[in-house]
Amino acid sequence: MPRISERGLHMPESPIRKLVPFAEKAKEKGVEVIHLNIGQPDIKTPELAIKAVKEIDMEVLEYSHSAGNESYRQGLAKYYDRVSPGINFNQILVTTGGSEALAFAFMACFNPGDEVIIPEPFYANYNGFAETSGVKVVPINSSIEEGFALPPIEDFEAAISEKTKGILICNPGNPTGYLYTPEELDKLRQIVEKHDLYLMADEVYREFCYDGRKHTSLLNLKGIEDRVIVVDSVSKRYSMCGVRIGALVCRNETVISTILKLAQARLSPPLLGQIASEAALHTPQSYFDEVSAEYVQRRDLLVDGLNEIDGVFCPKPGGAFYAVAKLPIKDSEKFCKWMLEEFEHEGKTVMMAPASGFYSSPGMGKQEVRLAYVLSQENLKDALSCLKLGIQEYQKTEATLV
Amino acid sequence: MPRISERGLHMPESPIRKLVPFAEKAKEKGVEVIHLNIGQPDIKTPELAIKAVKEIDMEVLEYSHSAGNESYRQGLAKYYDRVSPGINFNQILVTTGGSEALAFAFMACFNPGDEVIIPEPFYANYNGFAETSGVKVVPINSSIEEGFALPPIEDFEAAISEKTKGILICNPGNPTGYLYTPEELDKLRQIVEKHDLYLMADEVYREFCYDGRKHTSLLNLKGIEDRVIVVDSVSKRYSMCGVRIGALVCRNETVISTILKLAQARLSPPLLGQIASEAALHTPQSYFDEVSAEYVQRRDLLVDGLNEIDGVFCPKPGGAFYAVAKLPIKDSEKFCKWMLEEFEHEGKTVMMAPASGFYSSPGMGKQEVRLAYVLSQENLKDALSCLKLGIQEYQKTEATLV
């Protein structure tokens, strides 16, 4: 038999989804699984988006433009003009989720063997897109003790080699929830200018910034407009992950025209999702205010609850809807699996994402898990009870094993 | 500024879409453009598919499974069981269009530098997926004079090197409309077995076989089940190109589990498109019968009409809805552009895809164009009138240039 490709062999399994078979078995046994492993919010999609889909008046569900429907791109231009004045629709490409936007950015900007620096822990699928584009991820450690702040500038300087072509951040961060300050972003601005690099940001959680803090988009960094690529998505903004609509925003015409060729090869982004997304642009501010207030309550409930458990440490995130917690156990992957296979409390258990998959450095994050506070406060309370008891029980098992 | 990647520079522009700006200018001048450049049928999407979308009863448009909704995959298994008995849902992955299925197959099976043999002319975007996965396309010429039949077995043997990892066909063919015979497919079966290769087929036009001919799927080739990967799509089958739903079918468990990792990295295929596609599985046979009958009439009208034009040669295709015609002009790309920029007849012109983009060998297909007979017979008649007059006028211009 011909062999599988090297990248196929090396392609990492998603730490978010790899334990799904164990969750399915738990459900078969009648155990209720509280899914904190995945950023699938229970928040309702804006009604006007669903209504737009239900009211389509079409006889043929046709291809759209490879760059996305122009009416949607014009609408997006107004949205981004509020993020950073002067963005026009030619600087926006509609993609199949934020995932495709990032894959396109890697493909268009990096050669196989090129290096991209990413503060870790980072969204696990960046490893996947690096693998498929042949790019090497050079991680810089941001530590849980520092609340996952931007690592010192010296760490970036030390990591830059002749092969470095870019820096990628996620702001606010998945999995850390960390929101970069304008000062931190200015440091990145200086580094990319000095070393002639691209600067990319995954800003899909832009609307989810808490405690009065404001989000600064890379699109606002002066003097490096041609180096900046912003990856975006409607998935979390409007809680419609399933429609698979994202966007790539860039003021560099060469980057845009190159990515348009990649976009033409896959013909067009999903039509129905674009209809929902275009309608969603008219979502009232009150929706975001309500959703943010709910996430803040969930965050406080979860993070405070975690820190009350003996031996658990979890910094309070300033944005997004994830938290990384350090647990008093040796191997979070084994623990997460055990929680699904062996544990239940009042017919329930909790599913988390082992954090090691969010690191690129081997051995990092082994005691950490990512939790998404995307479910109701009641669910989160049950999850905390499960986790508290689960850790106690598991520690005994672990002690026996040693 | 950091440079664009090599693959970004080399990425071919779509021959189907690169002339779009000239078509847009023609439209601005008030000229009606008859689009035979793109396989966007005017055939109505089955009503039950649109109805399913309009009747969604969901409050959150959630992610689906990375492999696709299980209910849809179970439905697809029944469909494929009719194509090749014994296919089960674990052998089917739902993808974002046939494009993603092919990109996944290349990524999972081929290393950068590996070679894939493809009879040319072939669907232009295969070049794009080869570029992004670093795979080298080794074309074998199938000639318009032979009606684009499978090239002789000796041509394949001659093209096989140590780097060859697979053969890809499109059956029935885009852009040729050629339908491979069971005997031709058996030859391919022998070659891949002898040389330890993968055999991939793009079978998205499976339902469009004319004149009583039957389609043979690669899934039916005995003894090479583990080598076969079939790429599929609902785009043409149900005339719903915009929903971006495809599938990859393979009996090789290692290939499927590798591609599932690639699928997890992009989270899930489009939810709304899957809902339309699952409903479309219940499309009655009468729909396909009517559509096929219509395409046969269109084919006969177009191909016969083309062959009546002085100096034009167009073999009659046995399937799909494309035809490649050789025109009495020197450079079809210039001609197609001229038809949009300079020509009009009674306020109309015709847009075609220059065929050179469907060849991988430089210089091939320069006199050829691809025409998609996806529009009404009235449109096709107008297109033929335009083309006849256009060729006459252009020949004078060309003579002046020389």
C-alpha cells in the first residue's frame, strides 16, 4: 500500500475533539456530559440571522463570488470601519470560517520551512494549519503565573531567526482569555517593523472584552499597515459556529490578490451562511451587552469556583470565554479521559480539553486544562462540583499508581 | 516588506474566473454576457432542499461533527450503497465542497515533491490544490481528436517515476465531458496495483451520463479498494453549488482517520448546507430524468451548432455538462477577452473559459475553449450566433495583427 503523507502522520489530533469517543461512551452509559471542552456557546443566535435564512427567496442556490457576496463585504466594510477607520470592501475576503482565513494567510505569506512565532499556549488548530502549510511554529512561553501576559520582548528577539517570517497572536486569547494591552501590541509593532515580519491576529473574540477593558485591533497599529493580517469569524460573535463564515482583513493589496487566487480554487464561501452573516450585521448593541454580562457572570462563577478547589490555580481572563486552569494532578489528558470513563457524580461528569494540545513545546501544560464557560451557570455549578470531587478521587487513584 | 510565498506567486489564476473583471465591464456598458465560462447551472435546486432550510427550527446554529452530521452521513451511506454495495457511514466524510475533499486527499496521501498523474485537460483547480500541497502534477495528454479518451497505457507507464504516488481522473470529465468506459477504468486498476499507487476520482458529475451510457465508479474496482478515494459534491447533482457541501469516500481506514484530523482542524462543514443536502437525498428520480433530458438537448444544440461553424471542432461529450471546442483562432485567452471587451451582437456577448488553464503542459490548448451548457437553449442559440460572428470578426483582427 502507498503510505500516508508525512504531514498526515504528523497532523495533531484536536485536543478539543480527540476525547469525543470517550464522551460518547459516557453518554451511552446514561451519564450527562457537561461540555466545557469546546467553544460551542449555548447563547442564542440573533433571531434576525435565522430569520434571513428562513426567508430566502431563491430557486437556485448558486455559487457566490470567490471573495464573498459583495453586499456582505460592503456591510463588513462598515463594521470594520468602526474597528479601524478607512477599511474598504476590497480589503476584506469572506472565508469559510476563521479557520480558512488563517490557512490562507499561512499559505500566502509563508514558505515551507519558514517560521512563525506564537506565544503559547495557543489555539490548538494553529499547529494543524502550520503542518498543512509546512510552516514551523516557534513557541514563546507565556506563563500561567503571569496570567498569560505577552512574554518579554527579549523572548521574541531570542526566538527570531533568518527563517522567521511572522508573528501570530490571538486577541483576546483562546485558550487563555488574555486581552493584550495597547502597550503590548505596540511592542509587537516595533518587533515586526525592525525584523521585517508579518503580524497576524486572530481577533474572533473581539466583542468579548470584560471589566470595562477595550479591544485594540492590529488594524489600528500605525506604520505597519501592510504587514498586518486580521483573521475573523462570525462563529462566536453571533453564536453561529455552524454557518462557517469568517473573514480575512488586510490592507496589503498583494496579500489580498494572492489569497483571492487561493479562494478561487475553492470557488466560494458558503452561500447560506453569508445570508445569515449579512443579516447578523444588524444585530443591536443590546444583544452584545446582554451576552457580555452573561459571560462575565459565568467567568466569575467558574474561575472563582476553580480557585476555591484545593490546589487549583486559574488566572481571571479579560476576554473571550475560555480559562486555563492548573490542576493538582500529573497528566491532564489522562485525567480528562478518566473523568469521562470512570467518574460520575449524580449522573453527570465534565469534559475538558487537556491543555498540552495548546502548547507547541513538548511537555508543557501537562497539568493544565482549558475550560470554555459557554454553558449556563447551573451547568457550570454542576461542572465545578464534578471537578472538585473528581480531582479528590483521581488523586487517590494517581497515588495508588505511583 | 516580507515577501509573498512561492506557492502564492505560483498559484494559478482560475481560467474560469480570471476574466470576470472584463465581463463586469461589459455589463457596465449594458452588454448582456452569456456565461458559458462557469458550471453554474440555471437548473432549479430541488424544492425539498430549499424547504428544509426554510423550515429549520433551531435557536443556535451550532458546529456539526467534524466528519459531518451523522444523520446525513447515514443517508449518504444509503446513496453510496447503491453506487457500490457495502459502503458504510464511517467510510464517508462530509466536506466543504468537492474542493475540500480533493485538497484533503492530496494533503493526506502525498508529500511535497510527490507526483500525481492526471490526464489533461483537467479541471483547472487541481493545479491549485497541487500547488498548495506541494505536489507535482504530471500530465498525460488526452487529445481532442480522440474525443479525450483515456490515453494509451504506455503513456502512463512512461510517466511513472519513483516519485509517483497516485493517479487522478475526473469521470465524467470536466472540462471534456468524457465518460470513461469500464475497460479504461480496468486499465487504471491494473496500473495502480502494479505500481503501488493511489487512484482518485472526482465523480461529482456521476448522475450526468447520456445516450444510455452507465457510470462506473472507482468504488466498484475490485482488489484495489484500499487505494481508491472518491471525491464528490452536491453542487451539480442538485444544482446547489452555493451550499458548499461535498464528500470524500474511501474504504481505507488509515486514509479516513488521517483526513479526519485535517477535518478537525477546520472544525466542521457548513451546517445549513448539510441540512439542504440531507433533504436533497430524497430527490425523486424524475428530477434527474428531467434534468438529464434537458442537458442532452442543450448538449446537442451547442455541440452540433459549434461543429457547423467554419473551422470549429468539438467532440460530443458523453457526460457532465461541458464541452471543449477547438476554434480557428490562435490564442483563445486573447479571443475570450476580446469577446468581452470588443464584441457584441444585438447587445449580447458570450463568456467562455480559455482551455489553456485546464492543461498543465505549457502551450497546450491555446486554440481551445471550455463551454458549459448550463443555460437555457435560447441562451445557447444566442451564444452560438455571437460565437459565429465573433470568430469571423476576430479572424480579421488577428490577420491585421500578423
